[in-house]
Amino acid sequence: MRTVPRAIVTVALILGVTSQAWGMLARRFRLWEGFMGKAILGALLVIGMVAFAGQATALTDAQKCEATKLKRAGQYNFCRAKADGKAVKTGDPVDYSKCDAKLTGKWADAESIPMCPTTGDVTDIQDQVAADADFIALKLAGVRFVDNGDGTVTDTQTGLMWEKKDDGGGLHDKDNTYTWADAMSEFISEVNGYGAGGGVQTGGLGGHSDWRMPTYVELTTILLQPFPCGTMPCIDSIFGATATDSYWSSTTSSANTSNAYDSSFFNGGLGNQQKTNTFYARAVRNAP
């Protein structure tokens, strides 16, 4: 008993052949056995491949715009990395002007495509890509802690951004203490740009509004040394004024939910304190 050639099955599936037409092909598959049959089979395979390719590459204008923007953002990232590499080699100040100019022009071309999902976002994307590229450049340079100059410090090892404390008497003063509940709510709310007791958000620390309390594990990553720490306060000086005492973490004790873990910047030790006690707090977010 003859079987239908696999090529016929493939073509039929690609072209979406109806059951009636499939029956006809199956009954007459002997046409494929001669030279003419091979030629016909080849032609149908080409038609099927073209039809399939057409279905796979038929992009909407919105998809074309999105794809173009992703490509331009990637090129901008590469351009900045290339400029960073050149600066390392020559010792000259890094120059991103050509990268910036090219991105602006190419972005405008992308947004000229009809039905673009987003428009007018070149500055936001440029800032985000620049932050990511700068983070990578610093990490490759072996720099761990970076003072961002806006009241925040970035840890390139963990990818976390930390609040920098001061002696200014305001929200970020090192002497401010909180119960665990107040640190988790009121303190973090204000760091995120909300007024005391809530209200309208007006811009958070460093321009970010996703600050939170650190977990216990995260808090221990900025200790200068493990217990017993021989330096007081037990933290790099880049973090600004720091109280030589315990700082709250967001981690509740598994043994007693009325308690939460804290970390001592006096000696690097771990604490497990009642949440009604008052200790210090330092906010954190995921960088960049």
C-alpha cells in the first residue's frame, strides 16, 4: 500500500488545505512519482514557504515602532559602553554627545511610524539606559559604593540603592528613631515623597518613589565587617552620618511575630527586638 509522501503532508499543513482537497491529493499522489511530479512538489513547497514566511513577518505598525525603539535603545547602550571604553584607554573625560544626538534623531524617526504605542519618551528611556550603562561601567571598574550626589548611595555589588544619612535635622537625620511600624509606614512614605500622614506624592528621595525598608539580609550587606566589627560605626563613611546603634529591618521574627530583626552598626551583631521599641531606620530600593 502506497503512503502519501511527507512533503505533501507538509505543504498541506502550511497552506491549510481543506479535507476535501486533501482527499484529492491523497488519491492522486501518483503525480509526484515522475519528473513532473517533483517539479510540481517543488513549486508547492516554495509557495508554502512564502505563505508561511508572510504570516510570520507581517508586523503591525505598532510592532514596527516598538521593535525599532528597542533596537535604538540597544544601540544607545552600546554607544555609551564604547565611549566608556575609549575614556578608560585614553584617560580623557568620557563624551556621550554623539550617542545622545544619534539617539534623539533615530527616536524621532521611530515615532514617525503610525500607531506607535508610546511617544515623547526619549528622555525617560535615555535616562534609564544611561543609568544602567553607568552602573555596569562602575561595576567593571571595581567600584562598589557610589555616592550619587542626591542623598543616595548605590552598591554595585548587590544592585541596591541606599538612603544617605546626615546631621541636617530633617527626615534623613541620623538621630531619628522609629518603632518598627512607624519605620515601615510613615518613614518610608515620607522618603517616597508623601507628606507626613500621607497626602499628595511630590517626588521621593533621589527622584524615586519605590523606597522600602531593607530585609535583614540586605541590611547586613552594608556592614563594614561581620561581628565583632572593630570600626564604629560599622559602615563605610560614604553612607554619611550613621548612628552606632541598631537599625530596623523589615524582617519579622519567625519565632515571635511581635519582634523584628535589627542589625547593629555598633558591632555588626544581629538583634531580635520587640516592634514597639524605637531604633534607627535606613531606606533602600533596587537600583538603578
